[in-house]
Amino acid sequence: MNTECNVYKKCSGCQLLNMTYEEQLKWKQIKVERLMGCFKKVNRIIGMENPYHYRNKVQTLFREAKSGKIVSGVYQSATNGIVAVESCLLNNKRADRIAIAVKTVAKRLDIKIYNPKTGEGFLKNTLVRTAHNTGENMLVLVTANEKFPKKEQFVSELLKLYPKITTIVQNINTSPNKMMLGSKEVVLYGKGKIQDILCGCKFNISPRSFYQVNPVQTEKLYNKAIEMAQLTGKEFVLDAYCGTGTIGLIASKYAKQVVGVELNAQAIKDAKENAELNKRNNVSFFTKDAGQFLDELTQDEVAPPDVLFVDPPRAGCNRLFLNSVVKISPSRIVYISCNPTTQQRDVMFLTERGYHVEEIQPVDMFPHTNHVETVCLLSKVSK
Ligand code: SAH
């Protein structure tokens, strides 16, 4: 039993904290084996050497207690309250320290904490994003309205207290929604974004861009995915569900051409910026439903992709997508999934239509939680 956290029963963020880390890995291994073991022997899960403080994105909620003290922590839907947490086993330590610094300065300058019951007050919550490989730190202050009392003083006192903050952004969220960010942002200090390096590529991260939360394990996952793709520099690669283009951009160093497709327009904007940042000119990105994009590819005269990366959300891929994959018939498919149940369903579909599972590799991206990520290599059965 891991007793290092005294709020784990209330917080419900870490479902497996009652097991040792070794037991957790075994639990996840069995979970993947039960679902994916019918295709091939499952590799041993890649665990984390130091499975703590890995989260590079931390949201902290503030409330004022009756005593006037500011309490910070995580939202609890069951009580519509917050569980007080100042230092979480999962969070990057710099991120937790920054949230405490915000609390200290808010108290000192008498900045009012937002009260969801009355709708009064100013400061709602913070989002801190840290870059693992560059050490940059972004603080987003989520406020109920735009008029920031003692703004300059707040920023300068905060930087004095925690000089490692690289940029500070004010996000205005007028809706009563608990942890969500609003659409309006004002940069108060620095560039308004941070940069991280993943598998040798640079990535800009702004307050709302999607970026994997465990950078140490993401590198292991992506390295495994790239290894499975067996790129020689000659291939046309398609990165489906590409997000901000991370996998495609990393793969582009070893491929002839990469095309990424993703539904979220903002993520594609970030992906294009990231391509420029890394001076990659053999990559292009498109905003579209992945199934529709592939379906159109089957009707085009263009040469089909040799290698396909697939990294869908929990729901997995739809029939249009899978049918188009079978029509396009890439030599190799590298399927990354955060949900082995839908991955099993989709892989079954492909194995019944000319594909063979070569390798299955689970990776522990979220230690202490019940989530497990799996990357699976499929190749076309030669006729
Ligand atoms: N490959 C990326 C992101 C994976 S998350 C990475 O490793 O960082 C899954 C992504 O699929 C999300 O960015 C989501 O916006 C996108 N998505 C969801 N439904 C989609 C669809 N129907 N077509 C294309 N992309 C979709």
C-alpha cells in the first residue's frame, strides 16, 4: 500500500495508489494481455523509472475558506467542492510551487478569489505548463473578468517569489464552468508560450495547445512507434489523428514525405507552426475528419501512403476510416491507443482483412492511474 498521499481516497485522481508500482505494472500488463493477447504475445510494459511528478500540465482551483485562508487543490465533482492539495505525487514540482506562489501573492495583495456561489471575486484557478527538456514554465491565471487589480505589482511579486516562471498569461473565463479556460487571453509577461523538445524536435506550447502530459514516457512511446514504422527515408507516411503533429514531425526526419490529418483546426495551426519551427519542409497538415480524408485518398490518383500512424481518441476509429485503410492498404500500420478495448476491436477488423499483428507494446504513460497506452504494429500479409 502506497501511503505517501493523504488525500488519495477523496481526490480519486489516482485509482491504483493502493498498489505498489510493480503491482500496477502487472495489473496493466494483464489488462492489455486480456484484450490484445489473442493477436500476439504482448511485450513487457515499459514502466517509468521514477513514476512520480511526471505531469507537465497542472490545473489548480482556488477557494476562500470561511477563515479567509485561500485553499488550493483539485475539483471534486461529487461535492462540487475542492480537495485541498498543495503537493501532488503526479504533478511536476515546479508547477505545484508556482500555484502556491500565486496563492501567497494573492493573499498579500488582497486579490479576491472567485466564489462560484455568489459569482463574486476575481481569481478562479491556475494552469501551469512546464517544459521538461528546456525547463521553461508557463503560468496561466484564469480570471472571472478582464480588469486585473494591481496587475503589475502582482506579476512583479510573483516573479520575485518564483523567478523560474518564463511567461504569464491571463485567461478570462466569464462562464461559471469550473476548470475550463475562456477564449480571451492577455499576455502579462514573456512570450505567452513555452517551448519543449521531444525526440529531438522543438514544440511550442501555448495555454490551450494539446501536448502529451508525461514527456518522459511520451519519448519512449514515440521512439517505439518510430522503430516499428521501419522508415528508410523513402516512405510516404500518413499521421492520422495527428494532434499538433508531434509523431509526424518526428517521423519526417526518417521519411520522404509526411501528411498529417486532424479534426481540430487549432491543433493543425500549431502543427504547421511546429513544422516551421523545426524547418521541416516535407510535412503538410490538413484539418479534416480522418475517415473522410482517407476515403478521399482512395478516390485520388495520388500514390497511397506506405506507412500509417493511427492515434485516435478513446472511441477508436470509425468504419469509414477502417474501410479506407483496407482500400489504401499501407504496408505497415502503427496503431497507438489509450484504450485497449477499442484498439482490440479495430485491430480485429484489420486482421480479418489482410493484416497481421507483428508486435504489441504497452507503455505506462500515467503511473498510479488506471490508464494504459499500447502501440501495436500491423503489417500487410503478403499474398
Ligand atoms: N497524435 C497526437 C494526438 C493524439 S490524441 C499526439 O500524440 O499528440 C487524438 C487526436 O484525435 C486529438 O487531437 C483529436 O482532436 C483528434 N480527433 C478526434 N476525432 C477525430 C476525427 N474524427 N478525425 C481526425 N482527428 C480526430
